[in-house]
Amino acid sequence: MEMKTQCEKCDMELQQDGVAYICSYECTYCEECTKQMDNVCPNCSGELVRRPKRTKKENE
């Protein structure tokens, strides 16, 4: 999964360990834009769900 670093609607910076929402095609949005769009991706009409946080590898 690509961890995008900007909201596709408002261009707000997204932290890799912060809150972000994605659809099944990995379109990525901030929490505020997701609320404004009623959790529906404007590109594919799919559900926006909270992006999982990436766990750190042992050597990090």
C-alpha cells in the first residue's frame, strides 16, 4: 500500500502515523474532507475508511 502524504481534495499534509481515509483504490483524504464528503470517495463512489497505520520494522 502506498502511504500518500497529501489529501487529494485540500492538499493538507498527512503524517504516515496520522489519521487519513482511503477507498479501495487508495485515494487518500484528510479527516475533515472525508466528513464533508460523507465518507464517499468522489472518484469511485466507494466507501472511505480509516487508513491502517504502518508498523515499524524491528531495525527502525
